[in-house]
Amino acid sequence: MVIPIAYNLRNLKKRRLTTILTVGGMSLVVFVFASILMLADGLQKTLVETGSQENVVVIRKGSTSEVMSGIDRGQASVVEMLPQIAVGTDGQEMAAREVVVLIALPKTSTGKLSNVTVRGISRHSFDLRPQVRLSQGRLPRMGSMEIVVGRSIARGFTGVGLNETLTWGMRSWTVVGVFDAGNTGFSSEIWGDVDQVMQAFRRPVYSSILFKLRASGDFSDAKSVLESDPRLTLEAKRETRYYLDQSEMMARFLRILGLSLTILFSLGAIVGATITMYSAVANRTGEIGTLRAVGFDRRSILIAFLAESLILGFAGGAVGLFFASFMQLITISTVNFQTFSELAFSFILSVKVMAEAMAFALVMGFIGGIMPAIRAARMNIVDALRA
């Protein structure tokens, strides 16, 4: 016979204080675990959504990011002659030469300087990124020292408001607009004319070439032509793949950090669950004897006490996830390990994170309850009834 689940719930309710303390400990561990996973997923989602499957990023072979890449004008001209590049409504190839540099700006919250990405853009840069929309002001005029700033930059840094002037590269730049790129990395960038940015930083080469494919299936042909051309030392990646690579190092670091902290914290939660269940066994010795006497076998007793521990784990997981869900309302800024620039992103609670957090909570419940459950199942009927 199987002991009904109502029996377990009634016993947990009877031991209200210990149940609440055990669930609270487990929920704290799940909250930390889920928050770290949400942080890593939020970072990856922000960077991956920055790219488009139809766009191709061309950088110098061996470079890990645009900041470390260099493409001279001759190579850029060769890239722009690819037959796989789409043609815009103006009859021109949908390609953009861009340069990426870093400047330091004071943060609004602390006043301390932090690196910010400045992207020198070409005429088609906005066309290639339809997710970028102007929310205030106007677009910068090509050839001028006018810039537009991303939403996250406008919120997180001082001196970058509309019509304000910034000084870097021994030049003065006027903010003429603020753009909204949604939850993408572009919201953490400043955009201006590519030639003006290159001159200000005395940079003779571009960082990357971005172009749109005529058809998504043309990527392999374009990549093969570029990487086999002896005149070029370049490599091509889909824009989504490029930004996914940008996120992998930091996301991996966050997951390892989160797992390490969670394992450390979980030891206390498991000990708490074990003490709770051992206490339950000690206080219900006579009850266990009665259950055995009326026909419940050792397996039923084992399952009953293990079920109580799993219920504690499930409750702790549910409470922890409930509070972790509110982390989605928070946007944080941190340094991207690949570009060493400021990047703003949000916590993301996905089905995968929920499943992993609940699985971890149930594992804590199982480990905490298995030994007390075995002890209860091994009790001698006569000795238990005497107790």
C-alpha cells in the first residue's frame, strides 16, 4: 500500500515552524541559483538579439572582437564587391564600413569613469539594423561631428543628454539624438560618422564590414570567397554568431560563479532539511510502528518520508523562483570581457532557468531526506510501537 500524500501534507503543517525555516533556507539557495542563471541568460539574449541572421560581420582573421580588428580600405573595397551582398532601394550595396573605439565617460550613479563603445557608422548602418529606432532628436549628418547615443548610455552616464557636447579625440561632438535599440547591445553604444571617428582617433583602418545577404543561404558562398581570397586576411561570421561568441566567456564565468556559490549555500539548506526530517522520524516513532502494524511495508514508509522532503524542496524552489522573477524588473550594467566596455542588460527568467532551479531544489530535498527516510523504513515494528 502507498501512504496518501495528504498524510505528508498534514505532518508538514503540524511542524509549521521547522517547515517554514527549511523552506526558507531552500528558497534562498534557489533564489541565488536562479538569479545567476537569469543574469547569464540575460547577457546572452542581449548580445544575440543584437545581431541579425541575414547580416554578416567581417573582421580580421584571429580577432575576437571589432575592437581588436583592422581592415584597410583596399580590403574593404574587395569585400563590398561580393555578389552575395543585397542591394538597397537606392541601388547601392547594403554594406557599411564601421570602426569601434572606446572612450571613458562618468557614470551617473557613481561619477566614476567607465568605458563606452563609440561606433563609427556609414550611410547604411541604420538600414542594416531595423531594430534601432530614433526616440529623441534626429539622425546625425554624415561628415559632421554629430552623434546619437543609445538609451542605456543616456540613462547611465552624465553629459550625454540631447544637445549636450562631449569632448574626446581632441574634438567636440554634439548629441543630436537618442536611439532605442530595445534589449540589445546597441543601446550601450554611441554612434557617429565613421570618417570623423577615424580621424579623431588617428585610426587608419576600419574595425569591421557589415553587409546584408541577398538570401540567407548565400552565407556559405560569401564566407568561402572571402576566406579563400589570397588578398584578404579576413573571416566572416553571421552577425548572430558573432555576438553569441562575444557573450560566451562572460556567460560561462557567471554560470560557474553561480554554481559554486549555490553549492556552498546548498550545503546549509541540505543540512537543515536533514535535521528537519530526522526530527520528524524521532517524533513519529510510534506512528511509524502503527503504520507498519496495519500493513504498510518498509518501502511505503521510505517513500512517505522521502515525499515529505521532496515537498519541502518543491516549496522552497517555488518560493525562490517567485522572488527571483522580480529580478526581471532590474537592469544592470557591467563590463563586457571581450570589448572591455560598459554593457547594460536585464535578468531573463526562461523556462530552462525555471526547470534547472526546480530540479536543483528537488535534488536538495532528496539528499536531505534520503537518510532519515531510510532510518524510518528500517525501524523494527515492536521497538517502534514500544516507543
